[in-house]
Amino acid sequence: MARAVKQGVLDAYPEADLSLSVVWIDILASDKRAEAITSADILVDPRVRHFHDPKRLVGRALAPHTGLHSMPQILERLGQKPEALEDSFNATYLRSPSTLFDAVFFTTPKRAGSSSRPHPRSGSRNSIRLSTPATTPRASAGATT
């Protein structure tokens, strides 16, 4: 996902006046601060700021606005137990509320003197559809980590 953003946004528009905030969220069992620091090397650009969110606070705050289901809901629908996926995913993620990850949102610039927050104009996100027949939850990629 980070490589797609680098190629499709940063490299494609090197002179663009933009700001990109990347939040590295611990979802996989291997996701840790050290991996976030290593992954941040993919997006080296003065317009990019990196954050590590091991408690998934940002992802949890954004998920309700996208209609994303939680892993417990998805696993229940698929008839799977969280324990079966603990080798791949962060154990607390498997039991937590909805958490958005691998997403990109494009917003309008905040106007000088405005107190309102920018609202997404378009975006792409990781999605797991409950209606998709599968034995294991599969994610379709959006655009950032």
C-alpha cells in the first residue's frame, strides 16, 4: 500500500503542495514500532509525516465513518475462532472493535480562519465484505498503511 501511494501520489506529483500523514497501525502479529520505522523508509519525502499507533486509536476512530465491520463480527460470520488466526494477526485486533487500516483519504484544504475539520472528498480503504464466501477473511487493498 505504501509503495502504491509513493508511486501514484508522491512520485507522480513531486511539485504538488500536499501534506501526507501516514499512521502505522499494529494489525499483523509482526507489526511493531521497529517495523513501522523500517516501513517508513518507503515514504521518504518532506511532505510526509509518520506516526506509529500501536493501540489502533486512529483506525478505531475512522472505522465507524466507513461502515467497516470488526474482526469479531467477520470471524463469527465465517464460523472461525480468533485463536486460529493469532499467528498472523495481533491478538488484540482479533477481539477489538472495527479498526480501519490500509486506507487513503483525500480531503479539501482547510481554509484559513475556518474552525471546521476537512472532510474526505474521496478515498480508498481496506474492505472485508461479510457477504463474500471464504474460509479466511481476505482484504482487498485500498491505498495506505
